Amino acid sequence: MSAAQRRMRFGRQSLRRPRGVTVVNVASDECDVLVIGAGVSGLTTAVCLAEAGLRAVIRAEQPPERTTSVAAGALWSPHLVEQGYRVQVWGRQTFAEFERLAEDAATGVRMASGVQAAKITAELPDWAGSVPGLRACRGGELPADYLAGWRLTVPLVEMPVYLGYLARRFATAGGKVELAGVGSLAEAAAGARAVANCAGIGARHLVPDPLVTPVRGQAVIVRNPGITEFFVDIGEDTREGSSDLLYFFPHPAIVVLGGTQEHGSWELSPDPHTAQRIVDRCAAVAPRLRNAEVIAHRVGLRPVRPRIRLEAERLPSGTLVGHNYGHGGAGITMSWGCARDLTRMMANELS
């Protein structure tokens, strides 16, 4: 492969803007809530606010298709996120919403079956009770060299399609999107009744919140050679110092192969050597992936924080700010539960 071919193949992915995204210049005082961020948390929060009757505008430096969310593997699974009761509640609420959305293929959401497995002894995760029908794997259901695992059916989201669906739903509810940078919360609050901070990794500098740290993820997108079930190696990310993950998530036309878990890395360009390792690991479990055509590479920065920040506060100016960030690798998994909680908080304050 020539240097020019490598640059073309491994350059940042260029995706068309999802249909339904109307980009406008909007004065912040023309809305009830200015939402910062156009990833899955920002879009979902904006949809909830708009459908609750509040005039919402999204302000983001990048459109949805260029956010971290588009790089997500997007299998419902609490990953790189705190454990505890509130996360389980948000996860169950989101699971239920995705079950409803899966009835419409145009959303990009479907209920998918597959296996999570480990080459070592593994215990059921604390969220297992939220997944109906989850059971231990029987003989013959595990790949070679795997000792434990379970079968489950959970929501799987094709992110470019889903982000387009959310954008259209937001527009239908009267929402608008403004592509512009935000220097500070005080700047965003100037003239706005309220601000919803869904900045993801950007919250580290915007708030600023040093508790938010990046965990880089890289994925390879290939044409689907006939894979119908997902697979996740749940042991890969339990090794101390590990930066490699092993998963593949099939969609009708493509399969998302992953991945990496690189703590502290801000690098957004895909690495060809990492991409080859990803393909090799996945092909060891599903040999049909070995020669699948590579059509894209995706990189995203998971916004990891010891605890999700979901709360409302007042700036010194008196402007209400609702925070919804720090979801780690569980942005999709927490999306509807967190967005609806924040919407209730902000609607109560603004009424």
C-alpha cells in the first residue's frame, strides 16, 4: 500500500450530514434551553426538551456525524461507567425505549442476539438482571479457548442511521442546530434562559472539569460477510494496562470491529497497525471477517468520569445550567434515562 493510499484509507472518515439536521444561526435568547453538544447525549436531551414543550437549540462545534458518538460500537452495555443503582435505572429506562424504537427499522435500532465470553472464569455483571432471557452459554456456544460466557439479546444501534433519526425527530419537534464553538458556560448562558451541558469530553475544558478524561476507541468498519450475531470478549478490558478490546457488532450491510481502550489518549486519527490487530483478533473468533472488505475507520474519545454528572446548578449570573456528561463507554446505554431525568429537572426549574 502506498503512502497516498494509506492516507486515504486511514484518514478521518467523512460522513454525510444526517438528513433532518437544519443548521441555522440562532440568537440564544430565541430559545428556552441552549443545548451544548450534538452527540447522542446532546441530541437525546434536546429531543426530550423539545418534546416537553421547551424551545431548544443545539449549539455544537461539530455536527452529529463528526462527534464521538458516531464511532461508538453502540451495543447496549454499561461499559467504562460507574456501578450502582442509578446507573441500573437509567440503563433499564434506555433499554425499554430502544425496544420500542427497534420496531421501526428507520431508527437504526434493533434487538440483536449474541455472546459475551471470557477465556477466564467470569461472573455475571451487576446489570444482568436488566436483560430478559440472559443465560449462561451451553456446550458448543463458545468459541475455542473460551471458558465462560452468556447469551443475551440487547439493543444494537447503527450510529450514523440513529443520529440521523434523532436529528429528524428534533427538527420535527421544532428544534434547530447551530454549528459554533462554545468558549465557556458563561458565554453560552449569555441571554439564554437555561443551558444543557452535554459536551462529552469537551466538558473537561468547558466547565472546566478535570475529572473527565479521554479513553480512545478505534474501530474498523467492514462489509458484512454474513455475520448475524454479535460477540464481545469481556475479559479483554479486565487485564491491567490493557488497551485492546475484542468485539464485533453486525448490521445488515456492515460489521463494526473493535477495538481499543486507550486511557489518556487524545489522538483522533486511526492507526493502521491498530486496525490490523483489530481485524486479526476478530477473525480469530469469526474467520469470515479475515478477508471482509474494509470500508471505513472510526475513532472516538469516550468521556470517562468517576461518576456521571447529572445535576442542575445556577451560574453566578443566575442562569440555570443542567449537566449531563461523563458517561464513559455507556453514552448510548444511559442516553434516554439521563436525558429524561435532566429534562424533568430543568422543566421544574423553568416553570
